[in-house]
Amino acid sequence: MSTLSNPSQVLVRNIELFEQQRVLVAGFSDDNFINELYEAGASQVTAFGLDYHNHKHVTKTLKHDNAKIQFGAYFENPQQHKWQQLILYWPKAKQRALYLLANLLPHLETNAEIYFVGDNKSGVKSAAKLISDFCDKPVKVDSARHCALFRTEYTKAAPNFDKNQWLKTYQIQAADLTVNVTSLPGVFSHGELDLGTELLLENLGHLKMKRTLDFGCGCGVIGTYIGLKRPGIPLELVDIDALALESTRLTLAANGVEGKVYPSDGLSDIKGKIATIVSNPPFHTGIKTDYKVPEQFMSTAPQHLMDGGQLRIVANSFLRYEPILKQYFATTESIIENSKFKILSAKT
């Protein structure tokens, strides 16, 4: 993405606010704002994000060695700097906003300035209620591009971040096995087994004892179930979201299952050939059905599969994935379908 996102444009309109400041940026977009922030005179910049696509883009285009980019579930501040300013791109999920604030507020100076920016539909206007224990009432600084920018001051110290307060642990009955699950806020199917994944686990078929990938792993239920069902299977689990990856690591550990967990932007970070890819792939951009993401996934999957390799996915019944699969795979098959979901298999 070469142009600035709408929230970044609003920030650039007010870039003078960040001159000669040590600035912490959270939830940043896949654009050039971090470079613009540094070039406008910020004395020190660290950007912390949960989205691997955005992280890869910003890291690749970063022009300044002194600007630091972090991707992960927990913010790291090895030099124990206290930051003068925080810019938070407001996420649509309220629990994610609270999680980011819990991570970052303890690293701010007393009376540090906090700026919230976000789309008007993102819930950024609700920030006042969420931060009232630690900050003054936010004041609107600017409004443009259907976005708003608010400012407040950090007046009361927040407690040190405790990840255990954010973890949700529970058990699910997946087909014929019990799986212990740990998940962090905003991860798909947080707190329960969704019906689509349940149908997929009941209809995995025979899995070869070869390299198997859980794509878009969420909290790791699919991959963990496979590891329990087929002990010793070479298992890999990928996602674009840092909290999903951390949830997956914890879920695997809770069940004594071994697997390689790592971030991937689509399938672009997968090296070598896979025997089986299993997934409950995302199909939303915001609240709208968007075929671009699943089509990108399905069109590139054959490049990563061995000869005779299989892609097995679950999809909502209304989604028209069959024509896409037939375009890129040698054979396709509908395994089972009910009123809400269907299981599709495609082989190279």
C-alpha cells in the first residue's frame, strides 16, 4: 500500500504535535506514516503491532535505522524507556483496544500525551469510557476522512501488564477428543468451538504422516486436534495475527502437542512443500464478504502442495468457493454439507 490510510492522513495533518518527542505507535497501518513521523522531527519512534502484513510492509519500507518495529503479543521495552507520547490506531474490537492499552500504558511517562485515531465506525469515540481510570477525558483534535483524532493525558499509573489476566482457558469436545484451549482477546472463536470448525474436525478424512499445515490457525484448535489424533505428525501452524499465534503456542503446550508456529502473510512465508493444508479461512473484510483473501489463499495453495497434496477447508454454505478451486486444482470434491457449512477437498 503506497498511500496513507485515512487514520494516517489525519495524523499527518497534525504531524507537528510529535516533533522532538519519544513516540510509541501501536496498531499502525501498512503505509508510510512511521517514516513521515520520523522525518517530521520525532526524536525516537517505536511501532508495536499485532498484524504481520502491516509489520512486513513497514519493515520493508522503513528508511530510518533508529525507528524500531515490533511484532508480537507482548510489548518489549528492553531499555526501559518511558515514552512521552502514545499514538494508538483504534481497533474495531474493544477488547483489543483494552489489551493494547494494558500492554503499553505502564511504559509511558506521567502526564504523557496519548492520541487515539480511528475510523468513526471503529468505536474510537468510546475511548473516554475505556481509559477513564488512567487518563483525563479525551479532547477531539481533528476530524477528516471519516476519522477522528483525540488527545488525552496519562495522569494515573496503570499496573504492570499481566498476560494471565487476558488469557481465557477452556475445554472443547472436538469430534471424539477433548482439547484444552487457551486464547487471547479478538482471536477467532475466542471462548468456544465454532460450528464450522467442529464440522471440519469431524470430516478431516485420512491424514498422511507428512508435513501438515493449519492455515489461519486462530487459537490452534485444528492443528492441536490433528496432533492429538495423529501423534508425531509434522505439524505447522500459521496466522497473520500475533495474538492468534501466541494463543496457538499456549494451546499446543496445554495438550502436549508439538508444532512449528510462525507468522505468514497469506502463504508467502511458507517454505518447501506441504502434504496437507487444513483451514477455516477468513472471508470478511470488516463486515463485508470479501472473496479476495480466500481466492488469494486458494489460488496460491497448489504452489505449496506436494504432488497429490490436499487442501481441505470449511466454508459457509453460501460461499461460492467451488469455481475457484476447480480453476486451480486437478480435482475437487464436496465432502459434506449442512444448512450452514460445507467441507471441500481439492487435490493437486
